[in-house]
Amino acid sequence: MIFPPLHNLLISVEKQGPGIIQKDTFPLRYGKYSEIKTSEYEFRFNLNGEIKFIRGLNVNWPHPAEQLKRTDGNDWVYYTVGDRSGEHGIVSWLGEYYLPCLPYPSNPIWEVNYLSNPSIMNAFAAWSQLYGSLYGCREERLHARARGLISLILDNHDGVLHKRSTRLNEIIGGRLSVLPPDTRHVDYEIIPLTVADGCLYHCKFCCVKSAHQFQPRTGNDIIQQIRELKLFYGRNLENYNALFLGNHDVLEAGDELIFMAASKAYEDFEFEARTKNPFLFLFGSVDSFLTSKNKLFEKLNHLPYYTYINIGLESVDKSTLKMIGKPLVESKVREAFNKMIEINADYKNIEVTANFVIGEGLPAEHYHSLKALLRDATVISGGKGSIYLSPLKDSPKKRELLPLVNEIKEQSKLPVYIYLIQRL
Ligand code: SF4
């Protein structure tokens, strides 16, 4: 429903974008949302009236497809289309048409400091101005639905949004420091559910590890989280089609806990009512993946999800594993890589993907062995099994790594992309 302009604001109480993300549409649109347009900006809100996207419509805005997005963790991320478009641009590096520019330190191969670009930062001033205008017209004679939307938006001021992100962290037991790279397929819009804390290795190079030893949660804890998450998301729950079972190594938690968490969430979050193909994302480690029995993959394959399992392989070179402090032998990493290829071929609804490090100062043998591994892989699973190259956070001159990424891509039988580490 669109209402006649009010103080030069064009208000659409509810709009329906595509149920699933269509990667070739610009700018990115999906799900149900409300929209308010001024002559210079477009503001989109989720079904709870929380600001979600801002896009400039004025001539100073860098690109009509670019926009600011507020995450559930209350970060404002700027989506850029980059400086080259088409198949040789950002999509060839990331698999998506956008590069999310983050307001916190990460491992980006491009540094785009949107915080110092006044054309983008003016959008925040425009958001404050819009909030003031809505406050001013809340008593005016308006259609009940427009009044309802304005009241929801006013309820969700910046202080409330900050508190809500804190509440989300409380429910799941801490902020998620990293999302699996495969969550790019749902624009990183996942419902997080913690099944286990900590990880097995505590690798030296890792910038996202927690201090915890690996510890699975209890069934009761998981059920309690689901209950609280359902209340937390409220009406906007219907915009989510994906579940992330956290944290760094859920495979180690075992099939019973994973199956229980995924099934209960499917039911309670009512995925069935809105999508035939919800996504399930999780991380595994080399050891938990190798010790996982067929029973687990059979069960996952029969769940009503398409499941992505992401494994940190990092390197098939002994000296590199030692240098980055990953306590694994190279033969195990190869074994996990081969198992990934097998699982991808055997199970229609499971896709295992893998990460390898890149960065200045790594031994040449790391790149030789990686190229050989990807070149000689026996791939029988179509486009399944992406390889993600993760720039080491402290590696200087990350953009200079692009020719190297190209060389690896050219030799690989599997799709190769860059992993941008993002938190929730
Ligand atoms: S890379 Fe994975 S296993 Fe290693 S410390 Fe980080 S989270 Fe833990």
C-alpha cells in the first residue's frame, strides 16, 4: 500500500521483494519490507520497523546499485559494486555482485573506506532528519496503516537498535565473530543458533577464535535459544530462510545434537510455511569432518534444508601449516579434501566447501601444492564445493594478491572465490 506524499515523504507500508535472493537484480531486494522515499534517499525497514537499508537517489551517491545495510549485529555495512563491472569485476572474486565494506577490521582484499566519503555519510544525517520528520507528523491525520508504520519506526530509534543487537548476543551466548563464506548466498541473513562453543585447534593465525575449549551445549539450552530467538525476531522472522548452527565446529557436536537443533528450528521458525528450500550453514574442522560417519550425512541429506558445511583446510603444505600454527598434518588435510569431493558427489542436499589461506610471506610450496591439489581434483559434482581463499588478516598489500588468486582460479577444477571475514 502506497500513500500520497506526506511532507514530501512517499510511504509504502509493505512491499514484497523476491522470496529468495536473485543475484542479478540491482540493487539487492528480497523479502517483505516497508519503504519511505524522499527526493534524495530511499529508506527500507524490516517488518518490525527497524531501519535496514539506505540508498542514495541523489547525483552525489556513488552508484545507483550501492546501498548501506544495517546487520542484525547493528553494523552499518556499505555494499559497493566496485570499480569494474561485468564478469571480470567483483562477481569473479566474490561470487556476488557486491563487496560488503565493513566498519571494523577484517581481511578485505579491497580497502574501501566509506566512513570518509561524505556522499555516503550524508545518508546517516538524512536518516536522522527522516526520524525527526516522522516524529513531527505522528499526530497528523493519517491512514491507520501509515500511522502504525511510523509508530513502529519511531519505537526503533538508535538506542533501541543497539540494545536489540546486545540482546541477540545474550540469547546465543556471545557475538558471532565470523559467518561461513557460503552465507553470501542469503546475503548473510541467517538466524544464529549456538550448538557448541569453542573449537578444537586454537590456530595461531586465526583472528576469530574464542578462548573457549570446545564444549557442546545441552539440548535444553538449544531449545531455550530457539524459544527466545522466535520472540526476538518477532514478525520479521518470516524474512529469514536460513539457519546457522554455531559456532566454529558444529560437526564435532555430533549427529544427534545437530539433527535435533536443525529439526526443532525448522519447525519452530516455520520455515516450511514460506520456503521449499531453506538453507542450513555450519562449520566443521578437519578432524570432526573426517570422524563424521555416513549416518550424519544421511541424516543431514534427509533434513528439509540444503546444507552447506564449510571446513578450514588452510594448506596442504607442511611448512605452511606449521607457520600459521594449524596443528594438522598435510596428509589429513588431503584426506579431508578428498572426502569433501565424495560427499558433494554422494549427497544431493549437502555441499561441503573449503577454505585455504593466502597472504604475503607464505612459502612458495603452499601455492604450488594448492594449485596442484585443485588442478588434479577428480570433480564429479557439478559446480558444488567452492574453494574460498582467505587473505591472512595481517598480510600487507592484499590487493596485490589478486593475480595470484587468478592463477589459482585458472588452474582449479572447482569454483574459487575470496573469503571476506564478516561477523554478525
Ligand atoms: S581457524 Fe577454526 S579451528 Fe583454528 S582457531 Fe580459528 S576457529 Fe578455531
